[in-house]
Amino acid sequence: MADRADIGDTIAAVFREEHGRVVATLVRLLGDIDRAEEAVQDAFLVAADRWPRDGLPPNPGGWIVTTARRRAIDRLRRDAMREDRQEQAVRLEERLIDQPEEDIAVPDDRLRLMFTCCHPALAQPAQVALTLRLLGGLDTPTIARAFLVPEATLAQRLVRAKRKIRDARIPYRVPTDADLPDRLRPVMAVIYLVFNAGWIAEGGTLVDDDLCGEAIRLARLLVELMPDEPEAAGLLALLLLLQARQPARTAADGTLVLLPDQDRTRWNQALLAEGRTLVRACLRRGAPGPYQIQAAINAVHSDAARADQTDWAQILALYDHLLALQPTPVVALNRAVAVAELHGPRAALDLLDQLDLPAYQPFHVVRAELLARAGRSTEARASYDAALARTTSEVERVHLTRRRAELPDHGSRVDVDWDA
């Protein structure tokens, strides 16, 4: 009998690696998201029962695919008997049985499902939730915690999104070139939101590795399936360069370490090298977009062996370009940090006074740091209070509370973890 702990770890790994692929394949074959999910869940329940007793199959992923197909057929037969829908069930069953086994792993199935989840007809919260549920395999409670909504609310969001896909007959396909401008952007936005949800996690841990890892996996998939899209490569580069810093973001006692204070020897050099390579490839294409520029900004940070060697002039020039392409208050806020490094806190505060971001927690953090650096401690304390009122991460709360109690002296640098 196989070791149960090892088998359990293997089942979990197969679930992470195969769930999205198998669901996507069965959605194509069945034309029904709920039926596909049920079949895949059944297959993993069977695996959890049989593998500890019988041992691992030679190809665990293939075993899951085959078992999910068989379970789908079984469910179709049962439903046909209960609901008097034999003709429909027979057609679906024939489609499942006739599908050649070698075609089961068509990778475009995952891309089709991703674009279905991120159809412009769906609201962005529903796009995020569906992508995580179907392609990421995350359960409803986990997604609800990540996005700070009650589980019942998230469940209803999923139900409504699936119903809209069904009732509006949203096509399960990779969009044509003409559709891409409207369809690719939501896909990339969802992936980026997933990463950000993991970067500053809710509760007592700084990062949710599952969410960050899932975002990077989806970004890799997008680049693999759409290699001619430079913004997809830019998004992947951005996530890799950010994730490379993860080992240095917390001290031994679990407290937050901001970018200027991080031990850069702890950064993941393999991820940095991969991210830089992608940035260079994007630059050669000469078609810069927002994700490519953000990746380039983070590449400049990664090029500096110490924080005081950062090329802030180059970063400011890149933010100028980004602001021209994406004139949003959040981009302007991040640009203000570069302005502070080059021209001092007062110049940056003048820029912040023009922004309307009362609900955006990083705005209050940046403002507090700039006010403290300008010697305006009373105002800085009020901005820290505003930031703390909007903070859901306990690790970040501890950090901000300490910064409030130890307001920096006039002239110290801007200590802002602004790059996410």
C-alpha cells in the first residue's frame, strides 16, 4: 500500500496542475460548466478513495481525465432517466465517447475557458471569481476570503455568472483577432488582480502563495498560447519580477520589510533573470503597453544592487510614458513616489493634492510617508490613521502602527512598498 501522506500530496499536486485543463476540456465536450465541474470533482473523489489503496496510476493526470469523462457519461445517463431527456443525453454521450483520447489535452481549451470567464458581458468581480474557480480550482470559501466578501455573496456571484454565460450563449472559443482588444484586456486584468490579492493577503500572513502562484501560472499559460501578444509577455515579466522579491519582504519575526530595506541577495535570481529576459524581448518589439512598462520599471529596481543605486530618473521617465498610456490616479500616485525621490516630498505632495483617491489605502500610506518626510507630523499621523482604517492585512497593520509611532525625521527617504 502506498504511503497515504505521499499519495495525498500527489493528489493535491495533480489537482493544482490538472484541474483547469480537465474542466476546460469537459466544458468543450459537454457545453455546460456545472456538469463539467461536477465530473471533475467526482474524478478527484474517486482518486482520493482508490489511489491510497491501489497505488498511483502511471499517468495521474491522464487517469483524472479519463475518469472525469466516464463520470460525466454516468451522470448524463442518470439525468436522462430522471428528467426524460434521453435524446439530449445520447448526443452528449456520443460526443464524449467519440472524442479521440489524444485530443483531450488540447491546451487551447484552457484559453477558451479563460476568455469565456472574462467575457466583457460579465462584471469584473464575476470574471475574477470564475477564473479562479474553474481554471485555478480554488474553492468558494477561499475565493471569498481573498476578495473580502461573504461566502454566500461569492457563491451567488458564481451562479449568476454561469447563468449569464448559458442564457446569453456566450461562445466558448478563442476570440478572433478583431475581438482581441476587447477580450484580452479583461483576461490580463483578472490575472493581475489575482496576483495583487495574494501580494498583500488578508489576515495574519503577508502573502497568499496560492493566489500569487496561480496568477503566474495563468500568465504563463497566456504567453504560451498567445506568444505574439507583447502585453501578455509584459504581464508575465511584471509578476515574475515582483514575485522574485517575496523571500525578502518579511523579516525573521514576520514583520514587513519594505523595498528600500530588503536584503537583495535574498531575491529569487532565477525569477529575476526570466523577468528581465522577457522585458528585453518586449523592448525589441517596440510596441510598449502598460504591463510592459510596469515590468520595465520593476526591472530597473532589480538592476540596483542597493536601494541608493536605483535609477529614479529612468523610473520617472517610464512613469511619464505609462501615465500617457494609462492616465489613472493610481499611476499618478506611483509616479509621485519617483518625483519625491528626485525632487523632494513637497513636489510630490503637490501632485497628491490633485488626486481623488479617498478609498485607496496606498494613497494614504504614500501621503503619510511624504508628510513625515516634509516634517508635517500631525498631518502624517492623520494619514496613517486613514491608512490603518483601510488595512485588512495584519502584517501591514503592525508595520503602519509602528511607522505612525516612529514618524521619520525630516529628510529621510520615502519608505513605501509602492511597486505592487
